[in-house]
Amino acid sequence: MFELLTILFEQGYSREGVLGLFRFIDWIMVLPEELVRSFKQEVRSYEEARRMRYVTSVERLAKKEKTREHIIKILPTRFEVVPEAIVDGVNVINEPSLLENLFTSAITIGSLEEFQHLLN
């Protein structure tokens, strides 16, 4: 039954459509409880794996670049003139979590001096 489920999803059937079919199968065919439990576990694992899409290195790089661009656009919008040292400091950061924190800080921080302190 699990193979049928994966084939239906790969063919583009909706979750609701697949569930409807399995309700019908369940109505006409009774499975032993052990098989039902095993099937449910396989379905959970399959759905979880489908949600966790692999992110390629190119996509990760693009995300970092976009975050940098956003930081560099937000700061002048909030504080008008941004020193080149701050722009250079943002451009050398490669850690995605640090860039995300700086992005949030660029929106909420009180001054450029505080932002510069975060970079150091």
C-alpha cells in the first residue's frame, strides 16, 4: 500500500485525494493492527521527508547574498548615510545565522554605532 501512496503523490495527486482513496480501501479491506501501525509510520516518515527539501549550495549562497543586500538597503533607509566600513563589514560575513541576526538588527537597532558594535 505504501508504494501506491508514493506513486499517487509523485503523479501529483493531492493529500486529500490520496486520503479519500485510502479511506475507501480501508472500508473494503481490513488490515491487521500491526500492519496499520507500520503503514502509518511509513506515511509519517514519507511526509516529513517531502517537507524537508534539500537546499543546494547555490541556493544557500543566493540566500546569503540576498540577506546582505537587504541589510545594506535597510541601513540607509533608516539612518541615511552609512559608513563604507559598515558596508564592507557586512560584505565579508559568510555565516548565515549571523547575517540573519544582522538583518533583524538592521530593522530594530537604535543607531549605526550600535550596529557597528555588532559587526565588531
